[in-house]
Amino acid sequence: EQIDRMRHSATRSLLERDDVIIVASVSCIYGLGSVEAYSKMTLALKKNYEYEREEIIKTFVNLQYKRNDQNFFRGTFRVRGENLEIFPSHLEDRAWRLSLNGNKLEKIEEFDPLTGDKTNDFGVIKLYANSHYITPKPTIDQAIKEIKKELEITLEDHKANNKLLEAQRLRERTKFDLEMIEATGTCAGIENYSRFLSGRNKGEPPPTLFEYFPDNTIIFVDESHVTVPQLNGMYKGDHTRKKTLAEYGFRLPSCMDNRPLKFEEWDAMRTQTVFVSATPGPWELKQTQNKYIDQVIRPTGLIDPPVEIRPAKTQVDDLFHESKKVIDKGYRILVTTLTKKMAEDLTEYLHENGLKVRYMHSDIDTLERIEIIRDLRMGVFDILVGINLLREGLDIPECALVAILDADKEGFLRSETSLIQTIGRAARNVDGKVILYADKVTKSIDKAIKETDRRRDRQVEYNKKNNISAESVKKEITDILESVYEKDYVKISEGSNVGGNLKKHLKALNKKMKESASNLEFEEAAKIRDEIRKLETNELEINLNPKISQYNLNKKIYPQGRSKMGMPGTKPRKSIKKWKPKK
């Protein structure tokens, strides 16, 4: 729901403004709906102009807004006497009220849909569709004919191959979808018919977010050594999944054209692009002919950490003694192993020897990982053992030691790129250092150390030349449950929620908010709404104004940790999910 709202807000901004910054994941190369249809199918209304009330309502329906006079939420509208109220697809907590006197539009107001309080007045508004897959009626009629043709051909093919169950499944699903499209202009999973709705030929690239961008757009690809291979692999993974859906009669073969862009298509479509990475990949270096801007000087004067190589035979005991020294100074330690089992076993060993330690790997979900890192920074524990998660984007200024176990085991986890990225985790602290436990110096170790030393030498030289003394990064510890805005709200009690499921908690709060609103208890509903928004915002990791205070390092006053995952002697429970085809 939140992501869909952001998607509408982003495309609307791109069509109406020039000063737009959009932060997107790799999934931005997936189909989004035709920019031509989305930009044309709008409703513009001006104050003091004449409009027929019934025509406005009809246009709302054509733009795929649903009438709901009881439950008012994003994507719906309601009629109250001479007033029309609509909740636009791009807004989260504001709606628009149109006040008509006969056929004259007297007022256009923005209001809070829960309390009904007016927040703004408008002279002109422009309403965009509630779906990116909005399509004009003539195009829909033509698309229905094309879908029926493909259905007949596919059904004959299934019957010829004795796939009677698949044929029946496909016939029922497609006919139901066609009836819904004819009646309402949309259906569940309408994106699977996007090839017909956008009027594109088989194999042509789908319309994506990139078609909404103007020609003067500049694109930044962050951590390009990871992002570029992801872009390359998206099409193949999606094609394999869609092929299975078509083969077993869940969708028509044309669903395979609702796909992400191929890498070549994205490369041809992108405008001026800046690839950002501490370890550029081969594709980026080839594109720039090995000419790149080397940004190794940090504003804080920090230099890359010194790297030591120690024998792997005694790595665990050596790590234990080194850890005690670092902990005595009040710092934290990151340790990387090769497998989940090794991470869990090492955690248990260090715990049995009196150290406060946790592990973190892919079996622990994203929100729990954020809590574990927060607890590490707050001093709830001192050592975090991981595998491949202690890399890009993990900034822990309190970390003064990064230990890489079995560094001489050449492979993906101990490649030059992986080593440089892991070494960089100690570069946020002025006392940071890295220990590689290896019995032999591999090519990757040699290259990683040489590159780190090269950068370190340049940084030291620059600091001396400009009389800069290095300082550790000062970064507040953000709280996953802190609101980005401090408002006059109360915490809504739902009983003890320690270790609870955030999605279930949000669902319960949503239900409670709607009950309060239906009982006309608008103040209570508004408080619950603020609580929901606070939790949802932090779930998306948008912490723009963290308020949590730092712990008192000298007195060792630590808050109680919230995460119970990654503890010694525990294993995360993974629920066994039955395979279900995505529709």
C-alpha cells in the first residue's frame, strides 16, 4: 500500500515538475503502465467553473476510483449532498473536497479524512488515475479482441498436448478477467495483459519508470558492482517464473511480456549515468575505458584501516584475545565467517568464554537485522558474527576491529571485491583495524591489501598537506520505533508486544482505528493513525530526524536490547512455505 502510493507520487511529480529526486530499487525496471495513457487520462478542475456533478462522478469511476460512502480510504470517493470527496492515489493522509452549488464549483478544499478538518484551499487541481494500467475504452475493446484470439490458440495447443486441466484453468481465469475488464476497465493482475493494453508487439520492451523520465535526467547507480549484475539477472529470473505460469495454464503466454527490461534495453534507455562504487565491476570499468574519478578523501579526514595478516590455524583463540583488548576500549567488533554453521558455532564459543556476542545471517529477517545492529551500537553486545551481510552500506562508527576468518579460501566470499568491502567496515573509526586470518596470501588478498594501502597513502599525504587530524564518524543511533516527527501522540496499548509480529500489530491497529472512526471517536482514531504512520515509516527505514540519545559509554549504562535473534545457542525458525504460483 505504501509503496503503491509512493509510486503514484513519484510518477505524478515527474509529469508535473522538473525538480524531482527519486530513490528506487532495481525493481524500477519492471513494467509500470503506459506513460501516454497515464498522463492523458486525468481530470483537471478549476474553482468557479461549471461542471456537471454526474459527469465528475463518471470520470472518477473511469479513473478507477471506487465509490465508498462508508469506508473512506486511498483510491475511493464518496458523495455527500452537494459535496464530492475523493482520496487521491498519491496522498497518504489528505483528501480533496469539491463543493458544488448547482453546476458551479465553488470550493476546492484539502482536508484530513479522519477528522474532517480543512488543511488547504486550491484554485486548480489535477487528478491522476488510481492505476498505472489505466487504458482508454477504444484500446480496451481492441485489447479484449486480441486476448480472446490468443486464448483460442493457447487452448487448442493445450488440448493437442492433452493438457485438459491446464486448458480448463486458463479458460476460467481468462474469461473471468475479460468480464471484469469489460465491466470495470480493470481486473486483478491486469498487468499480465499489459502488452495488449499498451499496444506493443511481442518482445518489445515494456513501459517502465524510465519512460517517465525527461531527456535531461541524471541517473546515479549506487554500489554499481552489485546493482549492474542484478539488472542483468532480473529478466532471466522473471522469464523462468512466467514460463512456468504459462505452461501450467495459470496465465496466457503473453504474460511473459509483462517483464523487467533486459540489460541491453536498460543500457540503451538510460540517460547520463554516474556509477558509484568503492569496488567498480568489470562492466563499468570497460564502459569508462578504465578512466574513473577516484574519490578517496573523506570529509572527516578518516583514513582506510591498517590490514594485518595472521595465521588461520590459531584464528579463533587469537580473535578471542584481540576482542578482549578492543572491548576494553569500549569499541565493537565485526567478524565474518564462511558459513551459517560456522557463525553460529563461533558465537556459542565466544559466549561460553564470557564475551557478549550475536550472529546475523540470511535466516534473520530485515527488521530484526536492523534491531541487531542497533543493539550492537548501543552496547547490548560487543561482537557481531556474520557471513555476507557485513558489507556495503553497513556503517558502524563504534566498530574498531574487523576480523575476516579463513581469508585465504578463494571464492565469492573472499574475492577482491568482498575483501575490500569488508575492510571498509572499519574505516568509520579512527582506531579501526582489520585482521585477515590466512595461511597463504591469495591473489585476492594481495590485490585488496595493495588497493587499501594505495588509498591509505593518498589519504595520509592529503591530511599532512592540509593539517587535518582524523576524527571518527559521529552518527546518532536511530531507533526503529522512533517517529520521524515528534507529535502530540500517545502510545496505543495492545498488551505486551515483545517479540511480536509488526505486520499483525499494524493490522490490529488499523482495525482499531477504523472502529474508532465509525464510532465517531475521531480524536482516538487520529492518535492511532499517527501511531500506525510512525511504525510504517520506520518499517521502510525512513528515519530523517532520529531523537534517540547516545548511551553513556564511560559509565557503561546500556539500554535493554530489543532483538532476541542471533543469540548464542539459538537458531532462527524458518516456516516451511508451500509453493504457490504467483498470479
